[in-house]
Amino acid sequence: MTGRHVLLVAASMLVAGASWLRGQPAPLDVLLFNGKIITVDDRFTVAQAVGVRGNRIVAVGTNDEVSRLAGAATRRLDLGGKAVIPGLIDNHMHLLRAGTTWQREVRLDGVGSRARALERLRARARTVPPGEWIYTLGGWALEQFADDARPFTRDELDRAVPDHPLVLQASYHASYLNSRALTSLGLTGNPTGAIDEAGIRAVAARLPTASGDALARSTRAMIRDLNKAGLTAFGSAGCEPDVLPLYRGLADTRQLDVRVFCITGAGASSPAQVDRAVPLIRAMKMGQGDDLIDQVAFGESVYGPLHDPMFVKGSAPAAEDLAQWRRMATEIAAAGLPLHVHANLTATIGAFLDQIEAVNREHPIAPLRWALAHVNQLDAMHLARMKKLGVMAAVHPWAVINGGINRRVFGDAAAAAMPRLRTIQASGVPWGFGSDGSRANQILPFTTLWWAVTGKMVGGATVLAETIDRKDALIAHTRQNARFVFRERQIGSLEPGKLADLVVLDRDYLTVPADDIRNITPVLTMVDGRVVYEGTP
């Protein structure tokens, strides 16, 4: 080291340490005080104030304690008694692809009546030129309309939106089209406008999507809607390579207002594809990104023939398919990779655990944080095996919108046990909530929390037999989910040293009537120390 370098290092140390030499830390950038800070730490502490410097929380405590750290330039936010929670985390969403469609979608997440849904469609039609597409790709189902749950008819949609092609995709169950959409897609022989489950993906694939500057605008609008809902981070099941550079560009310029943790892999659907996937798995690396965007797990599919569809009553995994699944899983474990795998039905969950137990004897998987996702038919015996293996449960509440469909497919009693939340909570298996949105399910976290506490789906029908305490539900959507994205030391609770992701609420999550949880509205959302959404109290 030259003399000049020594002087530069010494000077920089003096500047960096100036506030320490004076005995005073640098003042807070943001002070939130006079509130109810629900920290969701290990003791579920409730405080009055939180202080943020840069992108970190530096103090949580009483108004007096934290206010002492403020300076003349500190932004002071008087909460007026409002509750604050950690930023909400979703452990499994399909949102990178959703940015390609968001600008044209009329989302019906949380809409409990047909009348409101139709008015949203009419309102959109009044704002876009005639002939432009209007559609919604999932996130709702007919049974959530408490006033009228009949299928939409072609004539009804023609009356509501006569001058635009319109497609309404209900979850992954059916789609409903007006006459203009049928003509545009060459489906004029369809008299009803209804498309069954087998055809909905083909229809969705033919709808116009955004690219270039339009994709950037659409994606940023979607991220703002996530922030408005209180979401600050999500596990992305699939990080499409044509969309991912947009997110990386936003992250590099500190404009990415949500944390994205990719769940991607080299899935296969035949033995030959497994042969090709093996060297790819061996070359994969996780955790090479940062706290805004990173790849954290292999998934969601391992071997395609064993990927459970949504609305089938049961599965019968074939031995030859399980052998290929095990080949893949063995390579994933040998490479030291986390795994986040789609497993929904009883027989599939049991068969996967058989394979994992065999893999575990050769390559211990507990340090890798493997997780089974969806797990609607998870039972106590599965949970006991998972606990012994160290396997986590990514619980995806499809019943929030699909509860009525589940009753028709599985019967009332079986549907009411999908999933067994109280059993999962009591098992000791680490678990958290993921929506599986934006097509298979709605994406509003307070709707999910309301469902977990009340057992009700959108529209008000009771669909869940085993509910849980609202504290446990909040932990599952914050601190527990931080484990799924390998960031439990960074996010998930409001504690000094953690990243400043938080949400200010218009009412107190801990004390509002349980049926009012779904109506909680964020009035401010902060990500990485930046206010990314600010609404009206």
C-alpha cells in the first residue's frame, strides 16, 4: 500500500467515524411514532415507534426512546395510533409473467358480488378505445359471487361490454367470452361463449400481451398494486428469462419496489429430458443475487407427469415416473440445492416423501430447506414425516376462491379439510402462506389472512374446517415466509438490523372483528427504507 493509499483510507475512516467520535449516531432518515408497531418478532412484541436509517431498521421501542435518534432532516410520520406490521411476503406467486398482461386485466380479486364485477368491466370499457381487448386471467371464481354464482353467458357479456373483445378466465376452471372475443379468436361456432377447463390455457395463450416499453409500464403498475395490497416480497415460481432483465434493471437503479426470489429449475417430463437436465442441475447455483432479486430454490416442477392438476380428486403416481422424480431429486440434493416442489394430492405427497426419505439417506436434505408446495391434502402422518426430514410446507389457500369448486370435486367434508391449517400449525413443521396467484388464486394477503381466521371464501361461504389464530396467520405471511426465501435475518419482522420493509394499516389487525380483516387497507408501504406506496388514511 502506497503512502497516498494510507492517507485515503485514514481519511475515509475519520469521515465514517466522525459521528462515533462525537458520541452520536447519524440521525434517522424516517421516524414512525405514536403507533402500534406489531413487530412479529419471536416474542410478538408490540412497540410504539420504529426508526429507519438508510434501508435498515435501527430502533424499535417507545416514542421517547426512538425519537431521541431523530434529527432536523428526519421525516417524521405521526401514526396517530395506527398499526404497523412487517411487509407481507408471499412464498409462491406467478407474477413475472403477469406483468405481460396486467395492463389489460380487470382484476376481480376479493370482489364478492357479480354486480360489482360487471361494473368493473363496464368502467374499464369506458376508459379504453372500442376494439381493444379487456380480460381477466384468473384470481376469481363464480362461487365467490354471493349475489349470483351462475356462469356468465355470451349475451350477458355482450350487454355489459359490447364494443370490446372480452375474456373472463375463472381460476383454471373455465373461461367466458363475449361475441367480439369469439370472433377475434375464430371461435364463432361456440354458441354460449363458455370454454371448459381443457381449453382455457389455449385461449389465454392467444390473447395480446405487453412487450418493450408497454411491458415496463404494465409491470410497474402491477408492482404498485402489490405494494398497495401490502406485499413487499414474493417467491416467484418461474422467473421468465424474457422478463427477468426488466426486474434486474429496476433493481440496479433502486427502482424495484418489491423483492423477487426466483424458484426455477430444469424440469423434465420424460426420461430423455431427465438425462438432459442432470448436467444442468449440477451446474446450478443459488443465492448469487442480493436482497432485492435472487434465485433461491429449484422448482416448482421436478417431473412433469407427477405435477398434480388443480381440480382432480386423486392421483396414482406410477413407479416408473417416481423413479425419474427420484433421479432428479437425488441430483438436486447432491448439488446442495433447495427444492420447492408442487405436491397437492394425498398419494402424490406420500409418494414424494417416500422418495425424499430415500434421497435423504444418501444426501441429508434438512440443511437445504426442501419444501412441498400447495399441500391441500396434507395430513398428520405426512406432517410427522416432514418434521423428521426437516421439510417445510408452503401452504397455498386455493379455497379462498375455489372453495365451491372443491366441494363439487371432492365433496363437502374433504373440501373443508383442504388444507388442515390447525393440524399444520400444531405439527411443528415450518410453514407459510403463498397465494399461487395471479391465475390459480387471488393475491390479496388480507383476504388470505381473513380466510385463515374465519374459514370463509370470498363471498362469505364457510369452506374451511380448521382455522387458526390471527397471530399465527400473520406469522405465516411474514416471519415464517422469510425462511422460504432464505432471508429470515433480513426481513419478516420489525427488528433493529433488519431491512426496512413495513406496512401501515388503516385499522388494527389484532383487534378488528375477524370478519373485518379482509377490509384492512394499507395506507403506507415501505420497501428497503423507501416509501413505495402512500394512500389515504
